[in-house]
Amino acid sequence: MSDGFLSQEEIDALLRGEPVAASPSPAGQDLSDIEKDALGEIGNISMGTAATTLSVLLGRRVSITTPKVSITSLNEIKRQYPLPYLVIEVGYTQGLLGTNILAVREQDALIIADLMMGGDGTNPPTELNELYMSAVSESMNQMMGSTATSISTMFKKKVDIAPPKVNLLDFAVDPNIDSIVSGDDSLVRVSFRMEVEDLIDSELMQILPINVAREMVENLLNAVQTPTAAAPAAPQPTAAPQPAPAAAQPAPQPKQQSVQNVAVQPVQFAALKPAGMPGVDANIGLIMDVPLQITVELGRTRKLIRDILELTPGSVVELDKLAGEPVDVLVNGKLIAKGEVVVIDENFGVRITDIITPLERASHLQ
């Protein structure tokens, strides 16, 4: 292996299921190049899933790519990154043993929190108060949950995590993260490039103890080398039983068959009738008197808490519907129809213009 890439001979050996000799590790490093490549692949796949989850939460395009694996220590990280970081500590409860840490810059966490609270990310708060910390913690929780699911698929076994612990730490002044490692103990750092449209273009760090990193690599290699169950062979046709040999007899002469004209006509089937559902009409009568709440929704909007507190008599709240656009008719909170507002004897009413199809109703059931 050279420059972190497998040679053609090593690739051929892997395809044949033969072990590949690891390249000698540089002095002071505890992982081979092959192990680093495996960790980079694990990080690339799992963080790709996390990016998709974060994109859904923020409503923005998110990309987490370009993993770079290196050996470092906590003291070295503190020297290289003397900035406040949001530290997400993830402990494995099944499938893996140990803990790993995800570190996000405070400024990036502030933008994520602002987007989670309904802002546009261009004017984030200056500090992570309790409300914003709760918002960004929820996003990190969802990200790491999707990461565990992705790792389970890669390792072909169930991997569970405990609820992540989220803290804001200043690497320049805060003490060591004693929960996983401290001081000059060797750590594996996997750095990613994280982009959130034109709002964030930064670095995301995953920090792993050496033993957790090795266990991940071992699980990945075991999953790759595990043979898949072979498809059941197609049943072979069995030969018809042969009669026991008998005394030689003269070969029978083929019979002469007469050809007759047979009348052929298209096949005809009886018309199909939809099968009735017995009992439906009778049973539905039992709930005819159940009251349902019908709501007509003119429109919706999302506001920040500070905007809500600034509302006064005469304030105008802009909705997401255009003038003249049909309003939504909801029954017990579920959309069933659309209509237009009318006035009946000085009262408002709704004229139904469109009934939502069952497929459309199913798409609104969240």
C-alpha cells in the first residue's frame, strides 16, 4: 500500500478472501493504513446518513464528506483547536463497547440551533442558552441515532447507543474529557467537512479511543468476510422410473392416428362483480352519532418566540396561503377536503370544491 491506497495485488487478495499484510505503521502510530482506510469508510457511510437526517431537520441541504483519519491526543487537539466546541458524547450499549465523541464548533452549533428554532441561520444567537442548547441537542440526538442504524447495517448486527450527552467545552481551558481518555493517551480523530448550504463550511470531528476504533474495524472486516447464504440449488428433474427388464418382445408398431377437424372458439368468462363487504353498512351505523370536530384552516406560519412576544393589537401576521387560494378542511385534525370561504346570512361558511383522495390522506398521516 502506498499513499493510503490499496495496490492491485492487495485488492486481488481481498477478493480471493486472503489476508492482506498491513503496511508498517509510522513511528508513534497505533493503526495501520488499512485500519485507517476502514475507519474512513465507516465514517463516510455513517456520516452520510447523519447528513441526510440533519438536512430533513433543518430544511437545508447538508453535506458531511471527506473523512481524514489521524492519530492524535487530547492535549494535541486542545493545542490545535483552542475554541469552544459542542461535544456530543455517545456511549454504545449493544454491538460495540466504549464511547466516542462528536465535536462541533460552537458557531456552527449556534447556526444549527437558529435553524431548528425557525430562523434562517443568518443572524444566529450569540450564546447557547438553555432553549437553543435543547434544540441543537435534539438535532445531534437524531443524527447519532441514524448513525447507529447505519453502522448496524454495515456490521450486520444490532448496534444501540445511549442517549447522547451534550456539553459546551472550551478546549483551551476546560479539563480533560475523562469519560473516554485524557492527557497524552492516543486517540483516533476522524475529521469531516460539514457544509450547510451557504451558512456553514466547517470541520466536524469524531474522536475515538484506539480500542473502540479497532473494534469497529474488526466488525467491518468480519461483516465483509462473512459469506452470504448460497441460493438454494434449482431442483433437478428426476428421471421417470424405468420398468424392470422383460423378455425381448417385438417392437410395437406406431399407431396410426386420424386427424379430425375440431371447432375452436374464443374462451368466454362470466362478468366479474365486486365482492361485497358483509357487515360494513351495518357496523358503520354504530358510530353514526359520534361527534367529529371540523376545522377550516385559512393558513399557517412559523414565528420565533421574540416575534410572538412583540405582537400587539393591530399587528398583521402573514400566512402561507395566497389570496383566493382554497382553504383546508380538517376533521379531527386530518385534511379531508379543500374549499372556498362564503358568507351565509352574515355567517362564514365553506363551499367544498375538492375531496382529498385516500392516497393523499395517507400522505398527510404523520
